[in-house]
Amino acid sequence: MIEIQDLHKSFNSHAVLKGIDIVVKDGETLSIIGGSGCGKSTFIKCIIRLHQPDRGRIVVDGQDISEVRDEFELAKVRRKFGYLFQESALFDSLSVAENVAFGLKYLTDIPLNRHRRIATEKLALVGLKGVEDLRPSELSGGMKKRVALARAIAAEPEYILYDEPTTGLDPIMSEIINELILDLKKKIGVTGIVVTHDMKSAFRISDRIAMLHEGKFLEVDTPAGIKTTKNPYVRQFVEGLSQGPIQMKLRELD
């Protein structure tokens, strides 16, 4: 279980997170929705301590990790997490198998001679076979996303943080990724936090959805509850309306 209490994060004078409180239950998939630049990615990067919070507590399985500074202790914390980066973030100089096994070298004590077998097993879980020796440049966008997902689960984490898992994918591949997220939850019981703009995906994969706006969660509810919300901000975002309390800021072209 992950407990977030009064989480704050600013960059220079710009406050991004202004007091986040939420509990992520074991085994659930929580999706974070909200406008571009509202702090969704910052939120999950604070959880895994890629960003240091300014204030607040991040309690993972009973341990407050918000003030952990020791790199060895941080590595133990990160061992519990898999992270799917928005742009997949594969290393072009490494093969697919080496990409999938990359974290095993730094986050685990699994012997090197087992890394390729683990990579093959995880690739099979995401529907990829016989691609171990290919380079990322030889893969389609959807395949890259699946390789990145295989890497995220390689160390068998308890939690996976998904940053825009369907961005840049066509509708069919997006649905394949949605099915993989649901399948991984079913097969390995992983707890997921998903950052997404894709409302179809959020409604498909989530146990709960949280709307982030101006540094705080406006509403946290089941997909059914979000679909029938009375909150005008949430309704505007979910329905994709240009008119409403959320003001779009358009810059004039030079």
C-alpha cells in the first residue's frame, strides 16, 4: 500500500503539487487524469523519488521514503517499483534483451547468466517472442512500448508506474496495451498508478480515477462515479469540452 500525505513539490517559484493526499490500495489500478502540465508525471516521479518532495510523506508498505537519502536504501525502495516511461526510453545501443534486463544489474542480485532467460520470459508476457537480439530502431512504436513494459516488470515489482502508456499509439495498439495492463494485474497481482490523458483507457483499466487540477485532487472515484460526476471541472475534462470552468490558455502565433 502507498500512502501519500500532504505532498508538495515546486520548481523554482512554480508550485506544482500543493498538498496531495491519497491512499493507493494493494492490487488496484489508480489512474491520474488532468490537463497537460498539471503535475501528473511529477506526482509519480516523487513516488519513486526521481524528484525529491518539498514537503509531505510517501509511505510505501509502512516505510516513509520521503526523506531517504542513502543511495543503497533508495535502491531497495526502487526495487519495489517498475516504471514505464512515456516515450519508452529504450537504449538504442542495447539489444531488446539487454534493455529488458537493464534494471536487473542495478536493482537486484540476480546472476548475469539468468538475465537473458528472464528477459525472454517477460517479453513473452507482453506478447513478444524472438525479438531479443533486435535493436529498438528495428521496432514499431507499439513494440517499443511493450519492450518497455517488459523491462518495467523484469524485476517482478510490487508496483508499476505507467506514464502515458497509450500516448502516440493507434487505437488498436492502445487497446492492446490496455489489455496487457489488465492482464499483468491479473497474472502477477501488481498495483498500478497510471498517468493518462486517454479517458477511454482510464475507464477501461482503472479501479479508481483521480483528477489532478491546480496542484490537488479535485475528485477520486470509480470510473462509474467519474462518468456521472457533478463536479464541473471533472465533467469538462472527461467530456472534452472547450467551454467550462477550466480556462484554456492559447498563445497567439508570432
